[in-house]
Amino acid sequence: MAARVAAGAGGGDALPLLDDLMPWSVRPLRTGRPWVTAPDAPSLRARWDLLAGAEGADQERLFRPSRSRTPLTPATALPGRSTGTSAFARDPGPYPEPVRILHGPFDEQWLIPDHRLLDAARPELWRVADAHQLFAVEHGYVPHDGGPALSVTALLPDGHSPAGRPGRIRPLYRRPGGREPNLAPGLAALLSARYGAPVTAGSVLAWALATALPSPAGPLVPLPDDGAVWADGVELGQELLRLQLRGARDGERPRLPGGRRPYVRAAIPPRPDSLLYDAAEEAIVLGEGRVSPVPAGAWDFRVSGVRVLELWFERRTAPAEGLAAVGPRGWPQERTSELLELITVLALLAGLRPRQQALRGRLERAGALTRDGLCAAGVLPVPASARRPASVLDHQEEGPEGQFALL
């Protein structure tokens, strides 16, 4: 398989890309200004109030205009959101309740869902985001980083990448309500016949989560010849998915076994100035604060070559300017709880890596379906319509200045 992986998307023996299997994708969100997201919701309300209360040049300075958005730019309301559509400077309207998002890999934050404040909010994602939807998020490609090629979330992801060129966001379903799986036409039927068991969009996603390999063209997804290998990979992928969803979709929140659960051993100061790892004690040190046990696998868990825990800490402690500097005065208790859960998730994911490596060894021996095989079966190339958003509108959406959007 190594030669086929090296071939990338070209060549007759190349492995299929996730783009071949889940053809509809959306580019990452582009907020345009850092202050519209925050680790805590109260900070966003304080920032909104400051911006709405400012006028003229002061408001423009706080807003941080771009080519796409200024305080004088009207914009269509985001699907499912009741916000102002007139220029913010003329009529800010009521404060919209923030929404929980995934701000890059494994970092749950909050976003002000007002289209007038966001350069490129990707409304097509908002239209299909509901209690049935999951999103596969491709990670930025960095050679030899050893991290996962993609992750999955039930939250709306912004697709931010800590390094490398950001990947695409791929919804599991093309329509709300869990309707019309985002799979290449004919793929589920082909794999069902191949493995002698039903194949669904959810099982394809779980398999990809367990086996996807990074490449410059996007994640590569080997499809095995052996049905037993497929079944074991789907089972492993479902465990990875459960951990990444953190209790969403009626699941249990991740927990480490007793004696291995991280606790605060020394109080975290209001403004910790550093994050270090004490390997001998299996502890992370935040200024004078201390949390343990933290397995080495959790500390060294990386995405796109960047250590996840260090990035999480930096986003909450790095100096900021303007509205982005408005935040809690100290270290909120909720932040500590989020840190303990993140350590738990990363530790459990790292603990599954030996199973992923063993599965890839079995794939090497079993052989895999190539892109040529998918072409011969009529699955590839996918029709152009499968790469475009489905028409999901069953109501009118409000456009700029209160007009109805024509979509």
C-alpha cells in the first residue's frame, strides 16, 4: 500500500481520496476578525456591547474592517438565525445568542452568529447543521507530522488549521434531518455487495476516521478487499467518533479509568504565563498550577504538526488587541473543566493508536480498492451535481436590508 499511497490522487493504483467518497465539501469559514469568537460566551456579549455603543471612527477601529465587511455593510441573515440585516453602524439590532463551534481541531469555542460580522460564513453549512448532522473536517497537510488526517464533530466547524493549508469541511448529509447521505452515488451499494453487510454513510465516515492517511491532495481512504477488516475498522472508527463527539448525540462523555483521571493538584493562577510538561510526574504545569496525571500521549498529541494542548493554552493566554482583548479577568472554573476534558479525550484517542496501526498492517496484507477499481465499478467520476449543495430551502431567508434572499 505504501507505493499506492505515495502515488497520491494520480496513477492507476492510487488510493481513493475522501473527496471521492464524500464529494460535497465546503471551504473553511473566514471570520475576518478575531473578536467574533471566544472561549467563553460572556466575553462575546461584552465585545458586542462595546461595538454597538461606539460611533464613527471608534466603531470602525473596533470592528476591524476588511474588503468583505465594514460597519456599513448589510448582509443576509444566516440560515436559522434572526439577526439584523441592515448595516451594523445604522442598526446593530438585538444581540444574537452565540453558538458553540469547533475552532480548529479539538477546540470548542463560541461564535457571534451575525453575518454582518463574518467575511465568509458559508451559509450552506448552516442550512444543514442540525441534530442529525456530523461534519468531517480535513486537517491541514504537514509532511511527516504523524497526526490524524481528519476529525469529526457535531458542532459547526470553522475548519481552521493550526498549520498547513486548511482542508475542506464535509457534511455527512446533504439535507437536514439526516437525509441524502453525502456519498458518491453507487458507493454504498458497491461496498455492501463487497462486504456482504449493509454499508451506510455513518459506517463510511467511521472507517475513514480510523484509516484515513494524510496527503497533499487531501485524506486518502483505503477500502479493503476483506470484509472482516472493514468491520473491525468501522468498529474502531465508531469508538474514535464517540470520543470526538464528547457526549453529543446521546452518548456518554469520555472518562478515563479510575486512578488515571486528571485532577488539579495545585490551583491554576488567574493568568498562567507558561505551559510545561513534567514527564517524570505525568503533569502539566500552568504557571504555579499543576494538573496530573496527564499521559505522554495526551501531551504530545499533534494535529498538522502542532501540539493540541499548547495551542489550546496559547489561544486563551496570548496577548490580544482591540475587542479581542476583552475577556475574563482571571482563569474561569469552566476553563479548567474544559482542559480536564480535553486531556481525557486526547489520552483516550492516543490510547487507540496501537489499534489503528495494527489495522493499517492488516490493510497492507489484505489489499485495497483503488481509484481505478471505483472507476470500473461506475462510482467514479462522481457527477457534478454530487459536488454541489442540495436545494434545501423550504422557506424564504431574509436578505440584506430586510429583503428576501433569492436562492
